[in-house]
Amino acid sequence: MPELIDDVVRRLYEEPPDGFVATRAAAVGAARAAGDREAAKRLAACKKPTVAAWVVNLLARKRPDLIEELVELSGALRAAQRDLHGDQLRELSQQRRAFVSALVAAARKLAVAAGAGAGKLPLGEVEATLAAALADPEIAGQVRTGRLIRATAYAGFGEVPRPRLRLITGADEAEPATSGEAPDEPPADRQDLTRERAAQERRRWEAERRRRELERELTSAEAAERHADQRLERAQTAERDAQNLVDDLEAELAELERRRTEAVADVARRKQARRTAERESAAARRRVGDVQAALDDLG
């Protein structure tokens, strides 16, 4: 029964919000009719999601692989961000924006396929929610469930509490550090180390993402191969059946030809017998005429 409830809840949060209330009411009624009060109570507690939350839920349920990439990238970026500044932060921000844009595009495609009007989708809220999931692991966990009620947003990017980060500008570099204060700019060797760490994180994440892409491609190729093999087997079976039919027909034709030859020979024999009988009949009639004439002469 829990599996059935989970399946109903899954369908609730996959269907467009317009049909949520009616579907929930039908599910609650069915649970009550079956005498399952606990299931009815649980289903009745399901809250209708906003359109933006539904789009995110759809992405989480239909493309969990992308959400897993989001969660993984979230951890990698937060780890790399602790020691980065300036150009590195801007590069990470660009990488984040590109990934979120790709997720929004995938979510939009799924929503349109589910029957939503492309022009009415609150994609800004969807983007804000996915960006928040990149920033906050708790939000990422909520997105992963596929049961969001409403969209969310996050004001910054980083762990909570966010690390103290500062973009170094030309004016900042011109100001000397005051006595007793630690400089904002880390030492050169630390800069090299953090850049290398960030580069390693990005390479690791890119390699992992590529590996998942290849695994998905392999799965798809294997499925295509299985389908092609099945089609080949069906085609070979159909060919064998057709050839067997041809062989059977040819055998029947050969048998009919043999019977035809015998029938033609039988017709020839019977024709000869008829001609012989005709000659014998004619001779008999002549004999009758001759005998009759002789009798007439005697009388």
C-alpha cells in the first residue's frame, strides 16, 4: 500500500497544477472507500504546488540525472568558492549561470510536453529556485524530492553562513593595508594553490559529467541495439515464413503439374479408346445392315 500511495503522490506532483485538486480529491475518495484512513489523511495533506514549483518538480522526476548533477556541482562550487576571489569567482558564476540556463531549458521542454503553454511558464521563478538549489544544500535536497510547493530564491551564492568573499578592484589594490589588519589579497602561493584547486574541481566535475553523458549514451545505444536486433529477428522470421510458403506452393504446383500430366495422358488414352469404339460401332452397324439386306432378299 505505501508504494501505491507514493505512486499517487508522484502523479499528483507530475500533473499540471490545474488538475491537482480534482486528482487529489479522487485519490482521497478512493482511499476512504478502501477503508485506508491513513492513506486518505496523507493524500489530503498534499498541498497544491505553484506552476513554477510544478515545473521544477517535473524536472526532478523526469530528469533526476540533471538534478544529481546540480547537487554535485553545488558541492564542488561551494568547496571551490571558499578560497577564490576575483576572476575565479566570476568564472564560477558564469559556469553556474550556464548550467542553470540549461536546466531551465530542459524544464521548459518537459512542461510544454506535459501540456503547459510555453508563454505562460514562470521561468524566472524556476531559474531562481534552481540557482537557490546550487547555493543551499537544504534547498537542493528539497528540489530532489520532486514535491516542492512553491518556488524559492536565494540572495547570494555560497554556504550558509556565506564565507567572507571580496572582489578585488583596482582601487582596493591601491589602498595599503592599515596596521594590525590582515590584507584581503592572499599570498601569491596561496592564489596559485586555490586556482589549481578550483581547476581540479572543474576538471573533475567536467569529467564526471562527461562520464554520465557517455553512460546515458551507452544505455541509449544498447537499447537501440536491442530494438534493432529484435527487428532483425522479426524480419528473419518473416523471411523464413515467406520462403516456406513459396516452397510449399512450389511443391503444390509440382504435384498439380504431375497430376495434370497424368490427366492429359488419361485423356489421350480415352480419346483413342473412343475412336476405337466408334470404328467398332460403325462396323457393327454395317454388319446389321448387311444381315438385314440378306433377310430381305430371302423373303
